[in-house]
Amino acid sequence: MSAAVALRPLPKKLSTEGVFKAKPSPPIAPSPSPEGTIGRDIQPPIYAPIQHETWRMLYDRQLAAIQGRVCEEYLIGREKLQYERERVPRLADLSERLRACTGWQCIRVEGYVPEATFFLLLAQKLFPCTDFLRHPTELEYTPAPDMFHDLMGHLPMITNPRFASFFRKFGEAGINARDEADTVRLGRIYWYTVEFGLINPTAHAGADRDPRLTKIYGAGISSSVGEIEHALSDRVRKIPFDIERITETPVEIHHMQEELFEIASFDELEQSFEAWATAQGLMPA
């Protein structure tokens, strides 16, 4: 990480007061930790019994759905993080396990984090996590920032050194975004990799591509049973990874994806992004 990135201070307020049409699911008592608390210092809310039960239901549904469908790197990360099934896990515990893997830590946030702040956090190896857990009637999807998506979708991949390196570089490039057009292009790359990425070692093999080798690594897929089943179905067109094409492909946030991009390896993901960001003037040559 460059000295310029390391020295840039975080804003006092990390998240925005977004209006989300999610059902309320308040804990018995909120976390005493202010927004921006990092790692081992994060104190958990006191969750209600129904919230621990909601976590168990989400955990069991996802565990059954990912079998044979997610990439090995995700599974290894899941094992390293040692999630609890019986109760909502503590952010502090997961953050310490994550830090032992790649040096990344969790930082507590209370809602949606704007792009500029998000980029700054990633560049400093901080992943923003909320402690809000969705309502039990919204197991498949909630419009609000939600800890199940953060913890079970994103964190396993950040335990992987190659993915974590790409993610940090993504944040560093984002800090250097000059205008809305740069931010839009970066957002599309984020969407089709970090959130909805697929991996297949034969992605670029043309007629010899083996669809049986396609696996999930994107958090938007791995944290949703419906997205898991849909993403690997014939209803979704699988496109060989092409970062220029991705930057020209609008995202679809209100419906299931009709096309997704496959990387052949995480080496390809990092190297392609670094080459693109350098060519765009978002990273030093």
C-alpha cells in the first residue's frame, strides 16, 4: 500500500442514512461500539433468540446449497473462519481470524457505505460489516445491508491471498477515480467479479470449455440460495472474462442475472484488473 493511501484519514461518518424497505429486526440491545470500530474492539449487540434462530436457518440453507457449487478458495476460507452455527457470530472473532489469513480486518458500519469511503476502506484492508441481521421472513433477500451477506458472502474470499490482493488494488484504483464515469466502470467490475463472479479453468477454451467446472466466488451469489441455483443453470449465459466488456455492461440489480463472466483463475482477475487500472491512469505504471 502506498504511503499516500495509508495516511489518508477515514471520515467520521462511514455510512449514509439510507431508506431501505427491509423489515425491522432490532436486537435486544445495540452494539456499544461506535461506527468505525475495527477488529477485536468491536462489541456485539445482544441478539434476540429469534435472531440466533434466523442465523441458523440461513446457515443451514446456504451450507446445503453451496455443496459442489462454490470454488475451493471459498470453501477453504469458510473453514478458516470457523463460523458458529448455533448463534450469530461475533464480528471481532471473525475479524481476528481474517487478519491471521491476509491482514484484513472488519470495520463496523451501520448501513450503506458510499463509493468513495468504500474504496478508501478497501485500500486500507478494512472490510465494512454491519451487525444488522435480516428479518426471518426475508431469508432469501433483504434490500438492506445485512451481516449474513457480509460475513458469509464476502469474508471467505478475503481469506485468499490472491483475491485479497486484487481487492486491495481495487480500492486503491477507486481512490483515484476522477469522475462519475470512472466510478461507474469500477462499479461494473465490482458487480461482475466481487458480487457475481464465476470461475472456470476452461473459461477461455471456446468449444472445449467444460461447463461442469464452473464454480461460484461472487458474494451476491454465494450468500443467496436462489442466486446459487440460478447462476449455474442454463438460464444464465456464461461469458469468458473480458474486463473491457465488463466496463461496458450495465448492472441489473432488480432481477436475476441473465449473463455472468467467468475468470479462468484469480491470477487472471488480479492481473487483468491491474493492467486495466494502470492503462486508465487509476494505478501507477
